Amino acid sequence: MNKISSLEDLDRIKDKIRHGSQLRINNKTMQVIKVKVAMATCSIASGSRETFNYFRTELDKRNIDAEVSQTGCMGYCYAEPTVEIILPGKEPIVFGRVDAKKADEIISNYIKAGILVDDIIPVNYKKISEN
């Protein structure tokens, strides 16, 4: 290992490490399936805790590399429990009324095979860049 003899040497090493870390973070983020389960009060009352636990258990059992996380209210109280799925390189899709049976269908059809299933909540807004 080279000796650090100046502040510039230290800055160079720091930048190299930061760059390498960012590449790993970006690479992992782009490759991992993300499952976000709404866990607001109405979601929990509708069974989202069971849905959350089902996704965590089943994705692990099936050796599917996915990040399962909780999120707040998605604004779709009529369709709780709601789950947002983000497949690498694809737009997020929100599914409504997701119980264990629907979660199994989402894993088998959408996550593993890319086949859409019923109860997709359509996007009802435009992104700022679309205006």
C-alpha cells in the first residue's frame, strides 16, 4: 500500500472508494426486485401485515433476490392491501387487494414470468416531465 503523504493523496483515495461504492450501490439497486407493501392504518386493518410477511417468506423460499419493504399510505384505501412492485428496468406497478393468494399469483406470474395479473391500479397522474 502506498503511503499517504499529502491531502491530495487522501482525497484521491477517498474519491476512488466513493466511486467504487456508488457503482456497487447502483448495480445492486438496478438488479434487485423491489416489493413495497403499504403499511398505513387502513392497510394494516385490511391485512397488509400478513401480505408483507408472505412476500418476505415466499420470495426467500423461492430464492428470488428482492427487497421487501414497508411504505406509508399510497392513497388507495378502497383497494387495500396495496403493493408496489418494481422489476429492474421497468416502471413500478401497484396491485390492489393483495392477500396471500394474490401475492402468490404476483410472484408466480408477474415477478417470475413478467405476466400481468388482475387488480392493477392504473396510474392516474402525470410525471412532471410529461407536462
